[in-house]
Amino acid sequence: MKELNIINKAKCNVAILAGGKGSRLKSRSGDIPKPLAKVCGLPILEHQIKLCQSYGFTQIAILIHHQSELIQEYFGDGSKFGVTLNYVVEETPRGTAGALKDALFLLEERFLVLYADTYADVDLKLFWDFDHQVQSSGTLFLHPNSHPYDSDIVEIDKKTNLVKSIRPYPHPENEDYPNLVNAALYILDKSTISKIVPNEGMYDLAKNIFNLILSSGFLLRGYVSIEYIKDMGTPDRLDAVESDINGGVPEKLSVRNFHSAVFIDRDGVINEDIDHLSNPDEIMLIDGAQEAIRYLNKTGFLAIGVTNQPVIARGEATFSDIESVHLRLGKLLGDGGAYLDSIYYCPHHPDKGFFGEVPELKIQCTCRKPSTGMIDAAVNAFNISRQSSWMIGDRTSDILAGKRAGLRTILVQTGYAGRDYLYDVDPDFVAKNLKAAVDWINMGFSQVCQKITPMIPSFIDSRLLLIGGASKTGKTSFAKVLKEMLGFLGRDVHLISLDGWLDPERKLNEGNGVLSRYKIDQFVSELKGVFDSKHRRSFIHPSYDPISGEKLKDKKMSIGPNDIIIVEGVVALLDSRLLEMASKSIFIDLASETERTNRLIYEYKFRNKETDHEIQVKLQSREIDEVSVIRKNSEVATYKVTF
Ligand SMILES: [Zn+2]
């Protein structure tokens, strides 16, 4: 038994399933039916009607069940919203598929299906056009999500986009599956629904009908998109959706806009670097990797894996081995609510002539990092803005690829920690691991930008800027952001780190005052040569491995008479000659001394593998002859910045 309320005889190209009771939202929305529950002040159904209207879908069938009169009263004939609404009111529950079948007489040959308990910001026109490229019984909108373990997983053929299987949850404990989830937005074919869905009884589209369509030999296609669509049917989910909207996440993921991405190397960054990783059972996530990627997912950054896998060219692993490794990686991340929006891998290797190799993959390709092929492909596929995107890696090839691709780069101190020394390249920033790198992208970086912005006018005409402060307060990162910001304003800026002038014999000077550990006279005289010159001069910047202390290749700088020089280091504000030359000086400190000490302990352990006792002795000695001296001297600074 059903009651029809047909206002307009024109056929609809949208069906919105709006039969939900909203009992799980009762604590929030009271007794109103779910389609009237408010998201950021408007009923969820109104958001959907507006979405349809904005893409030109104006003939809409609303399939309702509970308290239908309240919904009809609010939306009326739809003219207020620029659409025509037809209501189908159901008295006996038939499930989503049954309800749809009973409303087919109102629908066009092909129609969109939306669920009234999802919030979506999807380009329906693009979705519609994709569906029309190939004949099928329907197209399902698919995406990775933060809870694949309790979602229906859809497997598609990556080349044809044809759906291979739909696996309703729960999923067996020991089974890997792709994080590609049915988002509850479809385009369906009227005749297939008419044939497949029975006339009586309860049927659910996702749980029963799609698999029936596939097993009857009809085709379904998957449309994979990063656009925002989320269920808001419980108080927690409603809160999450509202917080996403307020944080601009749907906007950031919309195809209307360029996207910001974080490109992440795989081995040594997301998972522990194991030689010849080809067995999924060997993958171990690095601490904090799930959390880091989940944070990117939540804040509207695309998380994209880019990994060199020469094991394939060397014949040590097959494409299918690597695919199963990635399936497991996706599963492990998914268990922690995190996902990669995509993962690109290069199967090539340039050096020919080894036993067991795959000759056709032994080529000089354009995708193997430090080439930028994988990043370029993702930039095109996802409409990524390079200026607001980042590369995180543990090898110099990652950093060089990121730089060549026009991204900001972060070297992590996990995996190789930059000690492959294959390419002479400086990362923009250094972080102890992926989690710290992502925290820097999401918070640290913008905090530093905010602190610097008001000071910029007083820096812009400088010749020499000094940045000082105790170890591990963030001087180097501050200096790098400052260099970038002044660079945007058209100034040529050179960054000099006083660590290049640390005395190799400094261990003998422990306890004799911090200045005695630097070759400061030599530095001042070299700097003065450039500073006073009216012509462009070259400047040699010594450089050392931060871990072993071994000498690395000098960096050659070419400094013009109008360029800005930034000198940063623990002792930058301790030498009166430097202070006299400087236009401005900045003292950096951390509000939390505990935080600073923790960073220092981590650094000591990372560098020298010192014991806890050795570290405590060193910390105490440094407190007396370094930290207290530096803090006392902070009064000379033009600006004091505390984080
Ligand atoms: Zn390649």
C-alpha cells in the first residue's frame, strides 16, 4: 500500500531516499524525521536539494516514509528551492531498493540516487558525464574512507572501472582488501532495477541488489573520487560533518579548486625500510604513521604515496607482489582510520645486465625519483597546486624530486635519514618522523608564518639578519620560512648556519663557554668580506653530517651586494661584531623547557646513541655554559619570539 502525491507529471532524474526515522539522532534533533535534521543550520535534505539544483538536476523524486507530512510541509512543491519535487510516500517498509522500484514510474531511464543522511559536495555533472561514457546498469561513487573495516568494500578493475565484486562488512580478520568504499551515491538504470528488484519484500541496494545485478551478468562501474561525501546519521558523525564543513574540508576536496597534497615516500617513512620488501607479512608501520596520515585525511590534504620499486625490474618481486604489499599497507593504515588517496610506484631501474632482471623494465625512465614523473602524474590526475604541496622522504632522491617538482620538502630522520648522500640537496625542513613532519605542515609552519608576517616590513631592506637561541628551539625552521617569505617579496636571500663553523676539536672545550666551541673569529672575518663588498662574491659554507659529524662537501654560495644574508645559530647573538653589522636580530625560544629538553634528548640519542646518563651529564653542563648564557644575552635582540 502506498500513497502518491504527484505534483508534476515530468519524469525525475533524481531520487532521494529520505525514509529514515532519525532515531539515532533523537538526542540531537528531537522527534523530527532524519531528512529534517540540521547540518550547520539547514536540514540535510535541503543541502541535497541545493546540490542537485546547482548542477541542473531540478526534477526530484523524494521517497519518504516517516512523518512524511512534516517533510512535505517544509519543502512544498520545491519552487522555493528552484526545483520541482514529487513525493512518494511509502506505508510498508520496502528497503532502499524496494522503495526505488515502487517509484520507478516517476523516474527517467537513468537517474541519480542520493541518500538523505549523507552530506555531499560532489560535482554531479562530472559524475553524470562519466556514467554516460559507457553503457552499464549503473555507476557507484567510490572513495577511500577512515573506517573501511565497517564499510562495504568495492573492488574494481583499475583499467575499465568495472566493478568486480562488492564485499559487505564485516570483513574476515585475516583478509586484505582495498580501501575503496561505496559512498551511497549512484546513477542507476531503470530497466535493470525493474528486472532485478522483486515486487514484494524488503531489499537493500548495497546489501542485496548490487551483487544480484553483477551475478545476473549486468555491468556496474565505479567512479573513484576524492570529493567530500559523508554519512551524518549519528550524533558523532553529525559532529564530524559539521566540523569538516566549518574547517573548509568539503571545499578543499571539491573539483572546483586546486588541491593541496602531501607526497609521501613509502619505505623508511610510512613503513620500516626492509630490503627487497615483497611479502605483505613483512610490512611494519613506523610509529605515528597511521596518526600522521589520518591527520592529513581529516584536514583536507591529499595523501599520496610515491615509491621507487626497482625490485620489480631486478626480478626480485612481481607487479602482483607489490600490489599485495600495497593492499596490506592500505589495510594496516585503514585499521587506524587512515588512507592514502593514491599510491604511485616506479617499477624501473636504469642499470642493465644483472641475472634474473626484467629487461624491458631496465630503462632510464621519467618516473624513478629523483625524476618527477610520479608527482607530475598525480598533479595532473588530482588537480594539485604545487605551491601548497609537500614532499616527505628519507632519501636525498625524495628531496630532490620534491624540489624539482616545485614542492616544499621535509626530510625525516627515519629510514635512511638523508644519509644515502646520492644527491647534493638540502631539504627545506627536517623532522624526526612522518608524524612530526605532518604536525609541521598542519601547525608549526603556519604558526611560524604568523609570527614572521608582522615583522616582515622591518626586514625587507636588511643586509644582515641574525637568528639566535638555545638548541632545538626551531631557529633553523624559522630562518627557512623567513627566507622563503622574503624571497616571495622579490629579495635574494642566503641562509648561513653557524653550525658550519663548529670547531672539530670542540669536545675539548666542553665547559669553557659555548663560543669556544665555534671558530667564530674565522666566520666573522669571512662574512665581513662579503658583507662589505660592493660586488658579487662567492662564499664557502662548510657543512657536516649532523649525525656522524663527518665533513661533507662545502656549499658554494654567490652573494650579491644587495642580497639579504640570514645567519642563524646558537651563538648568533653572542658576538658583538655580528650584532654591530646586523640590521635586526631575533631571539627564538620555546615556552616549554620540557619540550625543548625532550627534543634535545631525542637528537642526542639519534646522533650519537649516547646513554641516558651521558645525556644527563651533557644537559647539565650545557645548561650552565650555554643555555643560561644565551638566554641572558637575549636582551640584545630586536625581537623575541616564543613558540
Ligand atoms: Zn620509472
